[in-house]
Amino acid sequence: MQVITFGKLQAQEGQGDSLLEIIREHMDYINKQPGLVHGYVARCNGNSNKFLVISFWESEEAQQAAMTRLSTDPGATKGFLQMMQLLNGQPDFGNYTVESIVK
């Protein structure tokens, strides 16, 4: 089954541009992972410090394998830690199994 993961992130005041740069760099690592169908970064209208990061995977196994690989990649780990330092509060992460797709 296909899987969608998301992260809702809010940067500290005035750090939105810096956070976006790090998110984009981190997404470069995600985009190279087998099984990734799509990856998106969205910035909130009206609050330039809030972001939604979404990835769509062929399967839960592909997503889990990618996260395992990324957790052992020094560049990906460094970027993730830099991202966390710019946040205002804790991120909200989610992992959902796709039940249906409507066009």
C-alpha cells in the first residue's frame, strides 16, 4: 500500500527563509530515495514561518527503508539536526496509509 508522510514545521520568528533553505537541502536527500513518488514543501499563506513537508511513497517498506538509510547518512542527519534547531516548538510528523485516490 502507498504511504503519505508529512511534517508540519514552524520556524522561530524571522527564521522562515533559513528553515526553507535547510528543508530544500534535506528534500534533495529524500528525492534520491527509491520508492519516492512525490515530495512537496509548502509555505503557509499569511505566516512565512510555517511549513508543510509531504512525501508520497510507493509502499511503507520503501518509506521505512529510506528513513533507515537517511538516519545513517551524515549529510542528511546534519541537515535534520540543523532544521530542528530553527524550529519554534516540536514538529508534528505523521505517517498515513493511502486507502484511496480520488481525481
